[in-house]
Amino acid sequence: MGDVISSHLDEGRRELISAQTREVMGEFGRLYEQQYAVALFNKVRFDIEGGAGPQPQLLHRKIPLENKSIFSGSLFHYLEENKKWRNRFVFVPDSYNLNFYDSKAAHDRHLHPKGTINCAGYKVLTSVEQYLDLFSSSSLPGMEAKVGSSPFLKCATQFPLILWHPYARSQSFCVVTEAEQRKWQAVLQDCVRHTNDGLTEDNKVQTPAFTDAVRLYRQAQGHYGTWEMMCGVPSQILANLVMEGLLPELRELISPRLKGKLHERQRNWMLISDAVYSLVQGQCQAQYQAVVQKCEAACSSLEASIRCDMDQIISSKEHVSNKIREVVLPKAEKLLKVSIQPYISSILDALMEPTSRGFSEVRDVFFRELVDMSKNSLNNGTKEAVAQHMEKISMLAFHPVKMQSCYEKVEPLSLEGLQQRFDVSSPSVFVQRAQILMREQMDHAVYTFEQILHQSLESQGTEELCKAIQRCQDRVIKKFDYDSSTVRKRFFREALLQIFIPYMLKQLSPACGSELPRFRELIFEDFSRFILVENIFEEVVLHSVMKNIMMAVKEVAVQRRHNLYRDSIVLGNSDPSLHLLGENPSIDWTEEYGGAQEEAEPAGQAIEEEEGGESQRRRRRMKQVVSMIQVEGSPVLPNESCMEVPSVDDILEEKDRVFEENSDEHDQDRSASPSASENVTSVDEEKAKPEEQGREEVPLKLQSAGEENSRPMGEPQLPCNQEEAPEEAPKEASEEASGEVPEEASKDASKDASEEASEEASEEALPPPPPPEESLPGAMDTDPEGPPEPADLPLPPHDNSEEAEGQEEEHPEGRAMSVAAETETSDE
């Protein structure tokens, strides 16, 4: 791989990449400095004059994911370096980045992740065909990929999950069941959705300066429409800006030099594009930081000038605006009447139908959760029971699986027939924005409800707990309806502006752009940093169309089918006592009400916490929004392993496909013993805590019903008679792990299982029986001094689960007769 990149990205081409990056960043830096001063002026003016919109009724959580992680689980990940699939433990923190570890034990010991993926700009695909379609459209000229001709795209299972990026390397995953695929798809889409919404609106100066500078740069290049790659952090957006013009040039230079078969040329081009993207992003990050530092250093002096001359700056801007309006407004109104007004209602309907269905589904999901809690309170009317339920729904907005039904309602949004006319690259820009707003509204509703309910629980007992929940529910639902209406109307106005303004600017710029320079003479030199004629021109165009958009949204609000409040209905600070609760932190329901039900900490864990200090305590308290994804009835993936599955060249037909372990040097060094080479146990597992091993170990021996009920959940399930484990166990365990069950063992499995269960049921009343001549298939050779090592391979195809259930359901009298018969045999 390194040879491919180094041979096609020599010093000359790297210098070409750096030169083009400097050129783009130089022009962007000039625009950013101009827009920074304008944004600072607008921010100071807003602080002085005010002018906020309708006050929200729901409370807003300040730090939504404090001490929270999103999810963790295991996936098969395709490694491009060695063309192999490896089982990776995936952990997603509150940043929504994907962190990969060799095993769960490596994550629990806080080791550095093997890799991290920022999902901004990616698309989640669930079939190889979708990936090949996108890859062909963005690949080299004349390359039309086919499924059968691309071995490096073969998946180890029937359920792939592919993260595709137009510039970066694609990331391929797979799971073993369709249900897992759907759940992981929801999780990955949530990661993409969150990281695409990367620029925070809290920064009132840097964010508008950055977005306006990017927009003006693209307009200078002739691109006026919406842009899908306006996603991620600033360095990613700037890298996308550079790659937009750089990649076609590199494609023309490199494509004739690529050799090999079709799939090799495709793979090599993807690797080259990824290397270029990483190089450009690093350079953009350094140069952007230099521009920001320069502007921040001059911020204090600029703000002092603005506050000193605020009235004069405003008067000068109004004077110039009137002059520009006289020139631009007649042309804008003519264009508006002919090309905009006929399409406002149709575009608004296309936006409102799916968006309103999505917000309605958010309301329904929230309502159903509260109804379930009310029903549970009737059966178990204690504060502890309510706290347990509230702990589950407190992070409902950030649960991608539960919110998936809401997000799916918006995905049918389509602007077909209007995209080309108004230069809309894709409706996904509006879909993702609506989904982010839906998640925010859900979190506001949940946070408001838990604050009101917590206040109610403190002021009264448990006699009328169900009624208290009902009152809080009705109170929050009304506030949600009002805020939902306000948010949707604002979203519709912003979406229409994003569609119409670029189109109008593109049509008016040739006629009006040549007249704008003469208006600069009307601006005093001291105010020229805060008043730009290009910005005033855009403001005049915006105000010309804003009146029509406001009128259209107002007319639609009258129709009850969209459940929107009229503009005349304005709720002020109708609940002042509620907003006082907004200053409270998020409630830890488990700690406050569920302390008596929590299990005591092990002594070793308490000592480790004292030694680890505050950081260790914070990690232990971190809660996970989504539990580890494991579909019932599916094979259990060994989270503690780094199991390999066959490389793409060795994948068999679907009916014969199995996961085989590759015995490379790394796995041979970590092998437990030569006789049990199939069961590879990593050093991480040997150092893992016993309770962690017990939680993830797959029990391979039968237990009596009494033992299963008496053992606490999560405690390691050790095979009985560890001290007297026969020597044949390792051999048989390895045979079963490889899918080959000995003939004799398979014949006597039922008899041995019955004897084993009988021994465990009477081990207190009878002396220890002699060691059996043959162990159950799948038994493991254990160490008398410690717990057994977890299996490092997936479950074998042969499964005696039905047979085991039959043994466990045996009548007690039958078990007693079996024990008596065995006692007579041992005495003889």
C-alpha cells in the first residue's frame, strides 16, 4: 500500500497539492478576516439592541451527554492493510467518533484505541451494490465496477455495513444477522448525523464568519447552491473545499499511470485519494488556526471601535443600504414574481409533510414512554420504581434505535423536479437538519419532564404517584406542541431561504455585481471593515423574498393538518417557576433514588478507584445510552478476542462460508498452549477482572436449575469439578471449536449431560464422584487456581441447546432416581 502511494504521490505532486491548498486557504483567509469584523459588529449590535424571537417553553439541557457514552459493541471490520476481517470492539463516546479496540479488555483498561473514525461526510450503506454505484460515480473515468469483478469488496457475511466517503477511505463492516445490521445502521447513521452538524451556533462570531467565508469563496467559483460537504469541523470543511477543485486535476494526472486489473486500480485510487485528503486536512488545520489566532488578537481593538462608533456605523450602513436597494430591488422583485412565487407553495408542501410527520412521531414516542411509566407506577408505586424508569428514558433523545422511527418519517423528503432549477445538490441537507431539530426537541421535553417530576416527588409522597406523573405529562406535552410549532416554522423559513437566495444571487449578480464597487465610496474608511457592499447586496435580496416566505408559512399555519400554532398565538414567560428549574443539573435517578437496589462494589474495585483518583471515578460513573448490541438468538461474538475471519481471496460460497482463524505470528505468540492452539487467548484476557470475564464468557457446561437461580447475574459460571478435569478436555474443546464433534461424544452427549446435572444437584449431600471417563463436548481444560479462560472462537455450528433444555426440564423425581443409580454404580 505504501509503495502505491509513494509511487504516485512523489515530491512534485505533493508540492502541487501544497501549492493548491495554500492558494485556496489564502483566499479563504482574506474572506474570513473580512467576515470576522462584520460578524463581530452584528454580535455587538444584537447584544445592545436585542431582538430575540419567541421564548421557548421547554427547558434546555446545558450539557446533554455529561458523563455519558453512546454505545459499545463488537463488529467485524475489514482491514485494508492485510485484507482481512477482524473482530473489533467499538466504543462511541459523546463525540460520536468510532473508537476501535482489539478487545473489550483493552478498552476497560483505557488503552489507546487502534483507530478512530470521524463520521462527518460519510454515508451509511447496507449493500455492496449501493457502494459500487457511489464508487463508480466518483472513481476514475471509464471505471464501471461490478460485484463479481471486485474481490476486495466481498464481505464475510450477508449483512454488510459500509461507510462511504467521496474523498477518504471507505470503512467496511459486517455483522451476522439482519437484526444486528438494522441496529448498527441506526447507530452509524446517528454518528454521521451528529458529526455533520459540527459547527456550533453558540459561537456568534467565528461560526457566521466561517460559513460566510466558505459561501463567498464557492460563489466566486460559480457554485451558488447548497453544498453537501459543508459538514464536520472547520478543518474537514476546508479540506473538502480544497478537494473539490484538486481531485479532478489529480485524477487526470494519475489515472493513466494506474496499472493492474479493474479492482486493483479502484483500490489504489481510493488509497491515493485518502492519502491526499489526509495531507490536505493537516495543512488546512494549521493554516486555519493561524488565521483564527490573527483575528482573535485583533478582536479587542475591533470591539472597542464598534462600541465607540456604533451609531455612526449604523447610520452609514443604512445610507449605503438605501442606495443599493434603489438599484437592486426592481430587478429582484421582477425575478421574484416570475421565478420564485409560483414555486413557494409546492416546495413548502414538500418540506412540511415529512417534517410534520417526524415531529408527530417524536411526540408519540415520548408519550408512549410516559404511559408505560404510569402503568408501572400502578403496579409498583414507589419512587425507586419511577427512578428506574426515568433512568431509562432520560437519554431517550440520544438513543438511535428508539429514535429511528422518528428519523425515518423525514427521509422521504424529496424536491424532485426542483433540485436542478434551484441548484439544490441533495435534500439530505434538509433531512439531517430536521432530524437534529427533532432530537433536540425530544431532549428538551425529557429534560423538562424529569425536572418537573423530580420537584413533584420531593414535595409529596407516593400515595398519588400516578396522578402526579399524569399532571407532569400533560404539562410537558402542551409545551412541546408550542415549541414544536415554533421550531418547524423557523426550519421552513430557513430552508426556503437556503433554496431561493442562492438562485436569486446567481441570477442578479451579473447585472448588479458591476455596480456594487461604486457604493464603496459612500463608506467612511474607519467603518469600511464593518460595512461591506457584498453583504449589503445579499441582505437586500434576502429582505425582498423574506416577505413572501413569511406570508406563505403564515397561511399554512392556519391549516390544522400540520398542527402549527398561528403567529398571533405567542406565549411569553407563562411558567416562571419552571424556568428557575432550568439552572439545575441533570438528575442522576439511580444515585438519588436507587441506591438501595445497587449491588455493593467489590473490594478490589473500591481500592482501584481510590488509587485511580477522580478520573477513574468519572470513568466508572460514565453511563451508556445504548446497551451493547446483541440480538437474541444470534451467535455470541467473543468480545475479548481479535478473531480473524477469512480474507476476501479465501471466502467460500455462501452455503459453505465459515469463520476460520488465521494463525499469524501475533496470534501464535499469544496462544495458551500448543495442544489448544485453536483457543487463542490474548494477554488482555488474562489480566482482565474476573467479573468482566464472567460477564462475557459463554457457558459451555450445563447447570441445575437450583444453581442458576442461586448464582447472581454476571457472576462467572465455572464448570464443576475443575480440579478433576480430564486430560481429553482440551482436545475435545478444540475439535468442537473447529466444528468437528467426535462421534463417540455426540452419541453419549445426552447421557453425560444427565449425569453431570445429577452430580451438581446432589454435590452437597453426596461425596465427590470419581472423575468421568469422558467430558461433555465443548468442555475446557481449566486451571485449579483460577477461573477458566473464555473461549476465543465463535460458537460451533453443532448446537445441543435443545438437548440441554430437555435435560434442564427433567422432573425432580427423575433426577433423584438418576443420582441413586449413579451412587450404586460408584459403590460397586
